[in-house]
Amino acid sequence: MDRIKFKLGFSNGLCVSSRGRSGGLALLWSSDTKLEIMSYSNHHIDAIITEADNGIVWRFTGFYGYPETHLREESWKLLSYLNSQFNLPWFCCGDFNEILSMSEKVGGAHHSQNQMDGFRQIVNHCGFKDLGYCGPDYTWCNMKEGSNRISLRLERAFVTNEWLGHFKDPTVHHLVNSTSDHCILAITDSPPPTCKSKHRFHFEAMWVKREDCREVIETAWHSGTLFVTPEGVASNLQRCASALASWNHNVVGNIPKKIAEKRRALNSITTVD
């Protein structure tokens, strides 16, 4: 971990070893960051940060929920305990190993309502607000094909209203990782225009049938910087999304608009008949 820490340009860090093939946590920070570790376990790292420029004191918690279904309640007990420890602006993110609604799952069996209810209750208890996201809708996939494929939104970032009062424009990016079945969460301090909740970018499956789709993506991707940092990847993804949206509007045509036009035409025919 020390080698990775210094390679990434950080001088300080805390590493919690994994148990078997799952888990394992690390928090790295630079020498000019005033950070104090308050507690840690195999499922969390809790720290208090003091901003150097304005003296704002806030709390960061990196969280890893129990992956075992029968231990899910232990995750919520831990969050409840952490909630009782400090009354500070709070940022909490990580892999919670649970979803809040069925809209955050595709494929597989119907998800337990009791499990989702437990997650919702602790979110409300802690006063958390979901920051939302840019990028793919799901952060984990079982990497299977066809009807056996399951995708879930397991990773997310929560904040309290007090935290949002100090940090106005946080944006969470879901970055696809070719070496893992989980997405990376990258948090930036300014919202890119393509990530507004009312106009979230959606990739249309029919685009891949067109030969020029690949060219649009490659041109947009290579026109940016190398993706050596999460910010670089996020920037390239944003550029690709903007290029595809423009290409769809100017070349392919607005698909939702075309569908609406076809429906109106069909309705008029039905009415005449």
C-alpha cells in the first residue's frame, strides 16, 4: 500500500486489510490536508477534516456494507452508531451492498422489500441525502450474459444538509473499471452540464448498429487527455456523451421525438378507423 500511496502522490494513509477475497479499505490523504482518523473497522473508516482555507470542520466516512444478506442489519447498526458520535457536516460514501428501490436493480430474482426498507430507514435516521450520479445507472454487475445478467446500484454517496450548506456543487461520477465488476465513484466539485438530473444522458442500444457510432466515440475520447486520473476519465466520458448527443440530434435524429411522432400518427389512423 505504501508504494501505491506514494505513486498516487499521497503522503499519509490508513489501510484496513481484507478478509479473504472481499473487503479491504484504504484512506489516503496529502500532507496539506488536516485529517484525523476517529475510528475504523473492516467495514468503515471515519475521519474528521478541517479545511485549511476557511476552517470548516466536517466528517468523512468511507463505508463497506456486509455482503452477506443475513448480516445486513449489522451494517445499519454500524451506521446508527456512527451517526451518534459527532454532530458535524457529514459525507458518507462507499459500497453499501444494498439498494433503496427495485429501480436500482436489473435481472435476477425480486429483491427483498424488508432489506430495502432497512436501508431506507437508516438513511432517514442519519439525515442522508443521496447525491445522485452521472454515468451508468448501475455500479455492480455479475459479468454474466443474457438472462443471467444482474446489475445493481450498490455504491453511492450520501451527505447531510449541513454538508451541502458548505459544499454547493458536488457531482458523483460512475466510472466503468475494466478490471473489476464494480464502478469507481469519482466525486468532483462542479456539476458538468450533461449530468443535470432532468437531462441525464442515456446511451441508445440501436446506436451500435450504425457504423459511424464507433467513430464518434473514438474521436471524442482521443481528443481529450489520457485517463490517468478519475477526473480525466470523467472528462472523457462527458465529452463522449456530448458528442453522441449532438450526433444523435444532427445525424440520427431525436429518437424520443420520432417515437412520439409515430405514436401520434398511429393514434390518428386508429381514430379515423
